[in-house]
Amino acid sequence: MKVSAEVVAFVAMLHFLAGVIQAPFSGSIIDSMKPKKLMLILIGVEIFATLFLIFVNNLSDLWLLYTLILIKMAAASFYFTTEMSLLPKILHGDKLQKANELHSIIWSLSYTLGMALSGFVVYALGVKIAFVLDAFMFVVSFFLLFKLTIEVEFIKSEENLFQMMSDTFRYLKRFPHAIHLMLIHAFVGLTAFDALVALMVNQYYASIIATSLALGLLHASRAVGLVIGPIILGDWINNKRIVYVFMLQALAVLLWAYLMENFYLSLFASFVVGLFTTTLWSYTYTLLQKNIEKKYYGRIVAYNDMLFLSMAAFVSFMTGYLASNGFSLESIAIIMACGFVVGGIYFAWILHTQNIKDIS
């Protein structure tokens, strides 16, 4: 069925908006519950929200689609925040950086390659089978986590949720470097290309290749870059060099804008774009984990994810809005590239004015 650019962008935005809405409370809940129990509950929510997507059949069911995506992504975001607040309780220093890189590779590959494979599955088997298979994967992950032993020190806070939130704001006021690190990580949200890719396929490639296959190939090419990037950059990256990675990401997006109309060259550009994304994400995340107190891991990580997802939601919304108001997709990509330049300059300022610990 045919849908407008606004609907495409709005659905993409919902994937990120759910995490924004719950962030003020999720961090406090994470710091007051055992992580494994909470993670199992959240996977259960994802299973049912995914299965119910099979009841979305036409445009009149958009309300159900929006509701289920909001619930599903809220659970996914909550799970992710729980996981990222757990890692620094287990690992430290270089090991934490490597774990974040590995986690980022796995997440990026699963997310991007998952979209790629879903394109092929939808093309071959249909949408409903794709939803059932997706739900089955969550069932498998539920049982894998259930059998996993997670041993971390857990001290239940005596404060209620609102007291914990107030304490977090006081901490951020005392240590503003944490706010700056959260904001710089939010710039990585400019890599929320989902809506842009969907519109590219619809505008440029639909006449030469099936839509689902085009989406699958574009996401697959970026997934390859997401995996290879940290292998190339992992041992080279440090606080000062992350500024260069921001600039390289900007140049990669500019290349994508230039090659966008040609499907096969766009596949190459999509790969190049992916090379720098994982390193940007994992390094800025590790810096935040390294530069905050253990007591506040869950809450600070939740607010960090809120800012990141807010940026991603904003990018998705603005992609659809600008495309519907006469902006070319190439110009939208150029605006994104300029955002990475601003991010690089901002991070250079942070290093100059704030006391930021190195990861190692």
C-alpha cells in the first residue's frame, strides 16, 4: 500500500521516541531492580508486541501499528539501557571499551542486518511470516538469558523513584562534564538513516529493483561497514582522534549524498558511512561510563539514551518533513553531514574545557 513520506518518517521516529518518553523513570527502576529479572520481563513484552503486529493489515490499522511499535521499542530501549548500565559494573578500562565495541558491532549488525534480512524475508515469505520469525527470535533470546548466570553486586536503594531522579539532577549540576558527554553521544543519533533510506528506495530505486530487496541490500552494505569499522579504528582511536572520526563521518555522508541517485554506487557509499558509526557510538558511550560514579550508572545511562534517541527521533521526523516540503534527499543528507562537523567541533571544545578521563 502507498503511504506518504510523513507516515514513513513517523514510523521510523516511533522506534526512537518510546525510549525518550520512559527515560526519566527507567534509569531509577534499573538502579532499584536486579538486572536479569528486569531484562527477562522486557523480552517478554517484546515477544507479545511483535506477535500482535500480524493484525496490522491496512491503513485503518495505523493506530495499532503505532501503539505496538511504541510498546515494542519502549521495551527494547529499556532493555538496552539496562544492559549498558550492567557492563561497567562487570568490566573496566580497556576491557570495557572493547566490550562496548563488541556490543556495538553485535547491536549494529543485528539491527542493520536484521532490517536487511527482513527485506528478503518479506519479499520471499510475506510480512506476517517475518513478524512470527521475529517473535521466535525473542523467544530464543529469553531462554538464553534465563540460563545465563549474572553475578553483580546489587544494593537496593532506600530512595523512591522521585528522590532518585532529584539526586541525579543534583549530581549532574555538580559534574556538568557528564551532561556534555551525553550531548556529544547524542550527535551520533544523526546516523538514524532509516527514514532517509526508505525514501531513497521509493524515489530512486523502485523502478529498477523490488523495494524490499533494495532496502535489504542497502542495510546489508551498511552492516558490513559497521562491523569492519571498529576492527580498523579500534586500536587507533583516543580522545583527541575521535574529533577526526566525526569529520570522516561527515565526509562519508557527503559522499553518500553525491552518489545517492545511482543504486550500485549508493551501496558502496552506504558501506563507507557504516565504517565510522560504530566507533563513534561505542567510544562516546565508554567515555560517559568511565566519567560517572557507579551509583548513577542506570540513571545517567537512561538520560544519555534519552538524548540519543531524541536526536534520532528528530532526525527521522525532519527527514520526512523536509522531503514533504520540497527538499531533495541529497540536501537532507548534506544537512546531516554538517551536523557531524558541529559534533566534532563541540567535542574538541569539551576536551579543552572539561576534565575528561581517558578510557585506558
